[in-house]
Amino acid sequence: MKTYTIYHIPGVKIGCTNNLKKRLKQLKLKDCEILETHTDIDIASNREVELQIQFGYTRDCSKFYKDVIEFKREYKIGQKRTLETRKNISESLKGRKLSEEQLNKMRGRKLSEETKQKIREKRKLQIFTEETRQKMSKSRSGKKYGPRTEEWCKNISESLKGHIPWNKGRKNGNTRNS
């Protein structure tokens, strides 16, 4: 059964949520004062408004469930998409060009050592089922991984003619962020 928590951030607001930890993360806070918890969304929403008035904060124009729950129902948030819907989304995104601003955001992103270590630890714990191993094996079969033949090198050479290298015009040294 869901519980709805009414929380107080002194000097800022009184709010209501069904996931306090996530809400605090969104607000970039570590802690807040928990005023009440309820299992009925109507009671929680009404109490939230009463406490906002009592503490002198601006009152929410609509109730919690109308803002969040109704929105989720209307836009089907949290529900799995059908194969047809996923195909339509895929088709609509094909050929889309990202703006320079979006590309720069992705390029400059660096992971901290702590994050990298967490990823390493998770990967170590990863256990593949026999079915998954078969699929991985099948995807690699038929591909050449050995020494390149002359014909192979010639094909690569032909395909790269006229291609501009990624580092053309960059200065020597740190080529990633020059």
C-alpha cells in the first residue's frame, strides 16, 4: 500500500510525495522535516493544503493526486509501450540531427573515478544465462577477428578515401578536448 508523506522544508515549502527519497534528490536536499504520513491520497492532499495555510506558505492551486496521479494516467507514464508505439517512435527519430549544444553536452561528460569503480563492480557481478551466451556467440560468428588479408586491407582503404579524419586540424597533445 502506498504511503503519502507530507514534508516541510523550513522557509521554503510544504509538499506531499509518495517517494520522499526521490523528491529530496530532485530538490538537491539531504534532509527535511516529515510532518505526517497517510495511506489515503485525498486525506494527504487536504492536510497538505491545511498545513500550507497554517505555516503561512502559498497554497497549492490543485491537489497532489490531480497534479501527479491524473497526469500519469493521462500520459500513461510507467506503462510499457507496445511494439507498434516503439516502432513509431524509432521511425520518428531516424535521421534526426542533434544541435551543437546537445552534442557539446554529451562530449564534455566525464565520469568520476567513484562512478567508474561502481560500474566495474556491477559488471563483475553480471552473470549471463546460457541463452544470452548463445546469442552473444551467434552475433560474433561469421565475423573476422584474425589477421587482415590484403583484400580486406584494400577494401578498408577504398572505403576511407575522401573521408576526413576526426582529428584533422586539431593540435597535438590532448586530442579529446582541444
